[in-house]
Amino acid sequence: MSVLAPERPERPTTSRSAPTPGRRRPRALSRGAVNAALVLATAYTLLPLGWLLTASAKNTGDLLGGRTLSPSTWHLGENLRHLFTTDDGVYLRWYLNSLLYAGLGALLCALVCVAAGYAFHVYSFPGKEKLFGLVLLGVLVPATALALPMYLLASDLGVVNSFWSVFVPSLVNPFGVYLARVFCEGYVPAEVLEAARLDGASELRAFRSIGLRMMAPGFVTVFLFQFTAVWNNFFLPLVMLSDSRLFPVSLGLYGWNSQTHAFPEYYPLVVTGSLLAVLPLVAAFVLLQRHWKAGMTAGSVK
């Protein structure tokens, strides 16, 4: 008697084509192209800053002789001393002016933009979308085109060559209003506001205690954009101001740089002053970037 062994089921054969080396090459090339582009962008960003770091420690002879990258001579302390004492220390006054124009102006501008974006998102009123369209139209108008009309308006009000002629325009940012509305749509759920109203909170209390806190990433974003724009603003102070004591850093350094042909000793002052002018922007982005990573609404609505 013969015992028949059970037949083993045959495994289905799947036809797989052998991988060809040419298939992975485009992906590797694209990855290499992306990495090369990132390296070039990083070098484009950091090399001027590296040059500024070394050039700020050079004297007039080294700068005019092209020895800015040579580590043999360093005069940073001497350059800083001359910077803070030239023209009775006017650079420190320019620095404080820029902090007032950019710091306080950007803070109030961010608050105004967040409040406007919150109102455009939460409330319904006649002509809302048309009014928001006018706000978007303001984004398309370049700031340089508004300098002359603002000068004429400031002249009629009698505030030309004053602090307010530069500070008040820094409180307006149409793009910040648009950005705040977008953030409000994503960070402020309607259910949370409705619950606050049911608990008896007023509209102002709901905005201050809930909306403003939930929109903290948007507030910081608008603040940084406006702070950078006002700190680097040059044309509006050039049109509005004639008193050097009211100049921001950008306009003051421009005035010194225009005198370097007749007075070469201003070269180290301009370079060292430019290095110090970059520090507030770097500090603002480093200290506030953590607010962009997450909002306060994570898990608030189930």
C-alpha cells in the first residue's frame, strides 16, 4: 500500500522586472539638486554676514586696502569707541529711534491687524467682503508710491519732521490684516467663542481672553514682518525727516556713508554700525521663532 504525499500548493509566481539602475538616478539627481540649492542659498545668506563680522574689526587702511578678511589686525574695540563718540554719540540716538519706530510701532500694528482680522472672520456686517477687498488692494500698492502722498498729508497736519510722521504710518499693514484673518480662520474655532458667549463673556472679553491668545502665532508673525519692514525702512524717513536727531539707523548710516568720499574715516563707522544694526533683527527671530511651531488650540475642540 503506497502512501501518497499531499501535493504542495504551488506558489503563485509574480513577474517582477529587475530594477534598472536608470530608475533611481532621477531621484538621486533631484535630491542632489535640492541640496546644492540649499547650500547656495545658505552661502548667499551667511557670506555677507561673515564679511560684515570681519570688516567691522578693521580700520580705514584695511578697508580701503581690501584686507577685510585678513585675521592679522583687529580694531573692533577702537571702532566701537569711535562709533559711540562720533558727533556727540548720535549713533545711540539713531539706534533708540529705530527701536521706538520698529519695536513699539510693530507691536501696536500687530495688535491692530489681529483685531481687524478677528473682526473680518467672526462678525458679519454689510459690505464686509468689499471692505476686505479694499484691504487686499492696499497690499498691491508699493510703500514708495505712498511716500509723497503721506508727506503732503503730514504737511497739511503740521507733523513733518517729527516723530509722528514716521511712527504713525508704521501702524498700518494691509498684508498683516489679511494674514491675521487667515490665522483666525485656522486657530479660533467658532465653538470656543460660542461657549464663551454662553458663559456671559462680552465680545471684548472673548477677544482679549480667547481670540488674542489663540492667535499668538499670527500675532508674532505679523510683529516680525512689520518689525523687519520698519527697521529697514529708508525712503519714508528720508522724505519726512530733516532733523538728524530723529533719524533711524538706516538713514543715519546712509548720511555717514555719503561722506566717506571726503572723510574716509567714516568707513569703519558705517561698517561697524551696520553690524550692530543687524543684531535686533537676529535677536527678534531667534527669540520669537518658537511661537510659530504650535498654536494654543491644539486639542481644544474634540
